[in-house]
Amino acid sequence: MRIDYLLLSGDAFAEFPVGSNTITFEAGFSKLDFDDGQRATSDSTWVDLRNSQGTGFYAQGGFLVNKTWQPWAEVEQWNSDATGNVGSYQSFRVGITYFLQGQNANLKAGLESFKPDVPPTTSDDSFNSIVVGAYLTY
């Protein structure tokens, strides 16, 4: 079975020097459309691909201090085409990055607030978590 789909995606990044510091900004956009298709799985059940399609964006800004520390903030949103907006969410993150060896190695830590448009069956309508990460290039 053939399914036609459309994926549009783009992003941008900018840096603005401010003395020995740098303001950074990044943003991206995606649109995924499966043309309201369905497909059969290996066990002959049908999957409605509309549950996977939608539109989203993210934007992140930071202030790099002396090429070592960078506080940052990020917002992300996905708008699902699924019935009842199932799968749609908004997310907000704030944190700090420590650059060990320029852009080749860094550590990140932050806080995230994640809010699905259709909350799960709990009393909370959003989730807060600690985000940690490492990046290494060799």
C-alpha cells in the first residue's frame, strides 16, 4: 500500500556578539501530513495515520558568557491533527549549559514544564521534571 505524505521542516540559528559574550537564538518549524491515510500493520490491524500528523515549532534563546556558561530558555509546541487534540502539547524549559571544550563538549541541566492538551487520567494537568544532558564530539 502506498501512502502519500508531506513533510515541511525548517530551522534558523543566529548569534549576536556582545563584547566577550554572545546572544544566541534558534527556532524551527515542522508540518507533517499523511493525507488522512491509514495503513495495515503486520497483524492486519489498521493504524490511522492522522494521529501522527500535525504542526509544531520550537524556539530557544541563550546568553553565552565568556564562551563557558550559557543560561537558556526554550518553548516547544506540537498541535496534533488527531481527534480531540490527542498528542498535542506545550513545553517550556529553562536551564544552563557548561561548555567544557567549546562546541565539542558540554553539559546541560534544566527544568521542564510539560503540558499535554489532553491530560492523562491523573489529577495533574502538567508535569515538571529535571532535564540533564551531555554532548560530546570527537
